[in-house]
Amino acid sequence: MMSNYKMAIFDLDGVIVDTAKYHYFAWKELANELGFDFTYVHNERLKGVSRDCSLEILLEVGEMSDKFTLEEKQVMADEKNRRYLSYINQINQDTILPGVKELLTTLKKRGIKVGLGSASKNALKILNRLDITTLFDVIIDGNATQRAKPDPEVFLLGATALEMSPNDCLVFEDAQAGIDAALAAGMDVIAVGHSEDLTGAMLYVENLADKAIII
């Protein structure tokens, strides 16, 4: 399957490492301080979404969308990120999801370019903690983009950086917003998840160790 592509682009959270729970813990703490609860069900709306957009969703859940200035929202977003960073400072190579390092290493050996396409502004820090930064040819994260998924910007920037055509790229995603972004970019998608939860992918796998991913 991978022989049909010249580049593979990976989302970060939920595909390479499970930091989604740390995002949730940090957002929940913020919501509780604002006086309302933020559940796992609410958190599903944040998958693949930028920090600023996630804050807007959280405030919408708490019916507080119009109660804060842009400056106050920035303070809240920064505080959420500080709490999140305190969690991810604990991660290491043992927290890499199954099959990730093996797949990335094999792709590199086969001459297939490897990119990261993530909304996270902490992507490089996380990759460094996992000690897999050198396995990526290009890293496009929330610091390099203006528009969040499902806008295709993050994936198109990754392809452009390595002078790749979108139809030569295969994306690995675990969120509907990310799948929609990849499809809008003209790229095929392998979803880490189930077809009853996610639509539009060419293949659904449990994780990157799945033997259905043929290299």
C-alpha cells in the first residue's frame, strides 16, 4: 500500500502518542475553576482542533462565550497550556503508541518521506521527549499554521515543504476534523479508529502496528 505514495504525514495526538488525556485534564481543570463541568463527551469536540478554537468550544459548553475579552481568553489559553506541559513533561519513549517507531523507521529505510501535521503548538517538545524527532523530514504544527483542521492548510504545508503533490501523500489521522482536512487537501487517509466513529478513510486500523498497513 505505502509503495503507492512518496510521503506519509502523521497526526500527533492519538496516532503517535496519547496526550489527548492530558489535554482533557487541563481543560477540565480550567472549566471547573470557571464553575462548570467539562466531560469526556464534551472533550470529543476538541479532537484535532487548535487551542484557541478549543477554548471557544469549552466556553460555549459553559455558556460563557461572550463573558471574556480577547486578552482574558489568551490568559486562559496560556494557563491551560502551562498545565498541559506539566503533564507531558512526564512522557518518555515508553508512552509511544504501538507500531509507531517501527513504521517510521521502515518508511525512512524505503525512501518514503515522513511528515508531522499537528494542531499542537507543543509538537516538537513532545517528539523530543519521545526521542523520535529525527525520524521526521518535516514538522508542521500549530506554530506554523493560521487555520485549524478541518482546513487542509497543515497537510498542504507539509507536502509543499518537500515539493510533494497531494496525491502522493498518505495521512494517518484519528480525528474526523483531521480526516476531513486530509481529504480537502486531496490526500488519502488511514484512520486510527473505527468506521462507525470516523468516515472518509480508505482504511481503519487499531494502531500503527496493524498488519493491514502494508509497506
